[in-house]
Amino acid sequence: MTKSGVYDILRGSFLTDDSAMKNWRIIIFIVGLLLVMIWSAHLADAKVVKIAKLNKIKRELRADNIDTSTRLMRMKLESSVRYKVQKIGLAPSKTPPQKIKVKLKE
């Protein structure tokens, strides 16, 4: 490319000469594509941020679930139940339970 060719591009004469309409169409098309690309990138970034936020909430909920499950398991232990019912005067039976059989006459 010659010195005058570079100077013409820097001056913008390719936008004002006889074939400028073809150049403007291409420029507008490229600008449109760039705007779509920028819009798409912003949407992708927003989705990444939303996914990160949802993953954080999921981890917190999973930790709460594990904590609640652990507390429930401790509450269901026989020793824990025995301790709580002793406060109201209940104690385990000294004799084992007996099975009752009912016979119906037909």
C-alpha cells in the first residue's frame, strides 16, 4: 500500500468517494454484528453471575440440610430420648414386653 493509500484511509476518503454506499453497507453490517456480539457477551456474563449466585445458595442449603439431619439423628438416639423423658418421670421398663395373641371365633 502506498503512502497516499494510507493517507486516504486515515482521512476517510473511502467513505466519501463514488463507491461509498457499498462501503457504508459493509460498515453498518459489521457494526450491527459487533453490537449483537457485545449483547450476547453481556447475556452470557449475566448467566454466569446468576449460576454462581445459585451455586452459593445451593451450598448454603446443603449445609443447612446436613446440620438439620445431624441434629435430628442426635434427637432420635435412645440415650437422648431417655434423658428427655426422665424429666417428666418416665423410665424404661424392667420387664420385656409380652406379645398378646387374639383368636377370633368364626
